[in-house]
Amino acid sequence: MSHLKRPISSINSGSNTNNNNNSGTGPAMKKPKGQSVLYSFDKNGVQHYVSSEDGMLVDLKNEGSSASATAANLSRKKATPPQPVKKLVIKPFKEKPKIPFNFEEVTWEKLKEAVNAIHKKQPVSCSLEELYQAVEDLCLHKMAGNLYSRLQQECEAHISGTLQSLVGQSPDPLVFLSLVEKCWQDLCDQMLMIRSIALYLDRTYVIQTANVRSLWDMGLQLFRKHLSRCTEVEHKTVTGLLRLIEKERMGEAVDRTLLNHLLRMFTALGIYSESFEKPFLEGTAEFYASEGVRYMQLSDVPDYLKHVEARLHEEHERCVLYLDACTRKALVATAEKQLLDRHTHAILDKGFTLLMDANRIPDLQRMYSLFSRVSALELLRLALSAYIKATGQGIVLDEMKDKDMVSSLLDLKARLDTIWEESFLKNEAFSNTIKDAFEHLINLRQNRPAELIAKFLDEKLRSGNKGTSEEELENTLDRVLVLFRFIQGKDVFEAFYKKDLAKRLLLGKSASIDAEKSMISKLKTECGSQFTNKLEGMFKDIELSKEINESFKQSSQARTKLPSGIEMSVHVLTTGYWPTYPPMEVRLPHELNVYQDIFKEFYLSKYSGRRLMWQNSLGHCVLKAEFPKGRKELAVSLFQTVVLMLFNDTQRLSLQDIKDATGIEDKELRRTLQSLACGKVRVLQKQPKGRDVEDEDQFVFNDDFSAPLFRIKVNAIQMKETVEENASTTERVFQDRQYQIDAAIVRIMKTRKVLSHTLLITELFQQLKFPIKPADLKKRIESLIDRTPLLYVSHDGA
């Protein structure tokens, strides 16, 4: 096909510009608006005509003639009418252009020579532009299909021969893999070069024709096809890759770049999953199954967990460096199953208790993290529950360790809380497990833990705990309150706590009134105002007693009737708020009897209709004693005071003499004398010497007594709880529980009217807030049936 070319003459040349001015150097003539340009063609080329506004035609071809000729022509043209313009007519060739008869073969030979040179890594004789033009010419003349087929045949022959040349090559896996990698890299380079030459074919014929691959995809398909036929090459390649990876797992250094290139080859060929991934995962499972069993036998649990963590990190890194991304999930899951999932029970049985006992927080955190990967946290949670129960039973059920039970439980709880926060990542299920396990173990002995917790608080709130700051005391109270929440028999705790609080307040042994009130506030928040109503009433009595004492000291009775040398402070207690104390008779010295009578007269005159009952067992005094080695002040109980004042008149007294003179009950008297003659502070001497007080013992004032302190506390025995007091408190709790059971039974039956025995027991368990046995409930039901007509047994099955 020929193309018409038209020369363009310039109309902006300075020497050939028509100018309306007489000067030849004026500006170029501009085409006026609306001016038309007409063209006329002749044999010699293109003739241009420009019409002016008045219809004149300017011959641009002859613009170089003289000005006079131009003027003549203009005058002539003005005189003649315009000539008709010739129109442009383009006619086709009489005959179509023909290509040479051997055009396709000649062109292909040129291209074939270039393709073969590329395959043989030889220089190409023709330029790439010439080859590209040759491909374009073939495509333009509708020879693209044959060209594509011939290129495919050439590439297939080369690829087939290259892969066949690998058959029987070096048995060394590394050498063989290097050959395969070189073959693959050459193919990629060659196909890229061929594609750049035949790019016009790729962009026209391939796109326009269905089911025809691009030249690059064609090369990959041919390589995949002939690789599958060369089973030896494919098998040796896969086996070599697996061996290299296994060597790396064994700690040897391998060529990761080689692995990366070959595995990318498998991915590009589309045979990665079937040819490599499947045997790779099977080999991984076998490798780690064997390693897991071996390591579990040879190493301890912390080392094994570290090894597993390192292995999983290695496999993840392996996926990043050379494995396909789609393999990561299956690979990690395989490693987790063989190293973790199969050994979770063995790991827990072998090492969980050891890790917990040693407080190995990092190792426990590692265990938690690994177990979460295989959905085995439930097993870990059950192991934690079993550990807490087993450890707690050793603390709670051992009666020999009752003294340290609460502190041991607090230490265990603090340790578990730290592990929960740092190792178990504050998992809510694990927190509930710790709570449930503690509630179980702390109620194994129904009432004893509640009693001991109350006594522990008494010890902490009692004065004498030097070196403990307010913050530390507050923190201890918060920790004990956690144990208190787990107690089912809170009424037992209340009874013992109230008894100990009473002693602290009445004997002035409380370390801090603020701490006492803080603890009651915490109990009120935890259990409600009904639980702390009596405790708060005790504090009100103490405050009111201070006001009464101040008023008494300012009264006329106190100023005129009180014996001199004695100061007395009285606590007036409301019976319903304070623990019940059994009355204990004692013959008081005359001075104290006078003081009591005067105070009683004052109080009843101020509060008529009330009755005062003196609790001698809770009284305490400060005695001034004259010893040969110096004067001392003795802080003693009222009973100790009565006994010591007998020795103002005599030097020696027998047990019977003291009993007759004081009127103190025998057991309490023996305790009192034991504290004075057998304790650390021996104001009296017992003859004969011994720890226990016998009927024939004699007591003598100790003239040799000496002590570094001026004021000496001898009344510590008052704070100690006797076995009888303990039993009495427990019995009182049981009695109160019976009343609560009876009230609950009546309340339920009034509501339901008729109820079966089983449903009644179930309702009682739901309403009662303390642990009780079904047999005890049955006894209370039978007792109510016998005592009241409100309940009766129906024999019709109701």
C-alpha cells in the first residue's frame, strides 16, 4: 500500500509575505476572519490559492516574483471573474500490492534462526527491532497463527531436550538441584527474550484468539508437560528439596536461595501443592512425631516447651524465606499437632505442678501460649483447678498447720493471682477456676477456716503489730476479704469476729480505730448492713461510754463520794450488740465495790428503768507495785488484781486460801495464778515449781522480781481464747442456725401450703446461706412437726 505525501509550503516566511503596506519589512499578513482557502492540484505538485476578503486569489507559488508582476496580476484578476476550483480526487491503485511468494518462509527462517540462537545462548544476527518488525509484518498479513505454532514447536523441542539432558545426572542432591535451577532460570530468561521479540503477536493474536496462551504461559505449560513426563527429574527434585529442608531442621546450613528459586518454579508451574506440598507435609509430620517422642523422654517440660516454641518460629520463618505462603497454615498446624497436641497430657502430668510450685511465670506463660494454639486451654484450666485443690487441701486439712492456715492461703492466692495476670493473660475462665477451687477447698472444713480467718484479722488489728504501716494493714485487710468471700458459713466468721472485736475495744488493744471501721465498712459492702449492724452498735456503745464517763467525773457523786487514789472507767454495753458473757462471781476489794455502787447510783439516776450487770471477766487494771528492786506498774486483769492485792497483807497463800478469799471459779483461778507464777512475768512464785497449778501448791510474793520496763503487761491471758469460749461461740452459732432453719421452713410452707419433702429440702438449700447436711434439715422438719400444728405429714403422697 502506498501513501500520498503532500509538501507543505510556509506562508510565514518574511521574504515571501504579501503586505498591504508599501514597506517590505512590515508584519506578516494574517488571514482575516471568515477568509476561505482553496486548493488546486496539477501535474507538477500542489498549487495553493488564497482568496482575500474581496474575492481575489493569491498564488502563493509565485509569491517570489516582483512587486510589479503582483500588482499586474491583482489588477487583472479584479477585472476577470473567479475561476471554478478543482476538487481533489484520490483513486486506488489499478492493481493490489503483492507480497513476495516466499515472504512467510523467509521471514520465519530469520525468526527461527534468532530463536535458536537465544536457546543456545548465542548472539542474534539481526537487530531486535528488525525481528520485532518481522513479527509485526507476519501478523499484519494474517500469518500469526502459523507463527505461534512454529514458535511453540521450537520451544517445546528445546524444553524437552533440556529436561531429558537432566536424566541420569549427578546423584548428589545439591548438584542436581543446582542443574534444575539453572535449567529453569535459562528457560525464564529465554522466554522473556522471545516474548519481547514477539510482543506484537502477544498483544494482537493471543488476545484476539480464544484458548490461546500467552507466550510466557505457553513456555510454562510446555515445561510442566515435559517435567511430568520426566518422572525421574521431578522425583529427584522433590526428594532433594525435602532432604535439604530436613538438613536445615537438623541444624545444618543450606542454600536457602536455591530452595527459594526451585519452590518458586513449582509455584509458577502450578504443581506446588500436588508435587511438593503433600510429600513435604507428610515428611514434616513424620519428622516431628519422632522428635516429639524423643524430646519428651529426654528433656524436662520447660526445655521441651522452649524447643517447641523455637521449632514453630523456625517453620514460620521457613514460610517467609522460601516456602509458598499457602503452606504456612498447614505446616504450622502439622508441627503443632505432632509436638504439642499429642503430648498435652504428658506435658501437664510431667511438669505443670513443678512449674506452679516453682512459680515459673515465663514458662507457664509459654505453656499457656502454646496450648492456646492447639485449643488445649481447657486441659490447662482443669490442671490448674486440680493443682489448687491438691495444694489447698494440704493447707486446710492439716490441723497441725491451723496456726498458719490463713497466711498460707493468702500467699497461695497472691501467687495464683500473679500467675493469672502474667502467665494466663487475665483469662476470665482461669479467674473463675481459681475462685471455684478456692471456694471448694476453704469449705472442706466447714467452720474452722471461718474461725481462723476471724482470728487472723484479730491478730492484725490488735495493737502491738509494730513495723506495719497503714497502707500495708489496709492491703492485708483487702486480701483477707477475698478469702472471706469464699466462706459459706459467714455466720461463724461473724460470731468469732464480734467476740474478738469486743475484747479489742474493751481492753484497749485495737491498733487503729480507723482500721477497725475500715474493715467493718468492707464487710458492710460485701454482706450488707444487716451483717454489720451489731458491729456498728458496738462502736456506738464505746463512744457513748466515753460521754457517760466524762459526765460521771463531773457529777456531784464523783466529787464527794469516790475514794481517793483510784480512777475508774466504765463501758456501758447494750446487751443485743455484744457477745454473751457468762457471769463470773468475784469478791472485789472494798474500794472497787464502793466505786461500782457510786457509778451505778449515778447511771440509774440518769437512765431510769435500766439494769446494770457487771462483767468482771472483762475488767482490767493498772496496779502500782513496790518491789525491793524498784517500783513498777502492772497492767493486769481484774481477777489478777484481786489475787495480787491479797499479798498486801500476807507473804504466802495456798490455792485454797486464794479461792476462799476471792470467790473466783476454780478453773479461772488456776489460769490466773498460772499467768502470775508460771509465765514470762512472774510476780508470784509457785512452790513447788511447775507449769500446772496443783491443789497443794503454795504461792509467795516474788521479792526478787525485776524488769527493764516500768510498766509491765501481765494481762495477755485475757486476750487468749479458752477452749470453753471457743466451744460456747460455736454452739451459739449452731443454735442461731437452727432458728434460721425453722424460720425458713415455716416461711416456705406458708407460701406453698403443700410441698413434697424433696422440694422442701431443695428450697431450703436455696434460701439458707450456710452449709448444712440434709440429715440436719430432716431433724428440724421433724422437730417442727412435733412442736407446732402448722406442719403435718400427709400420707397421700403430697
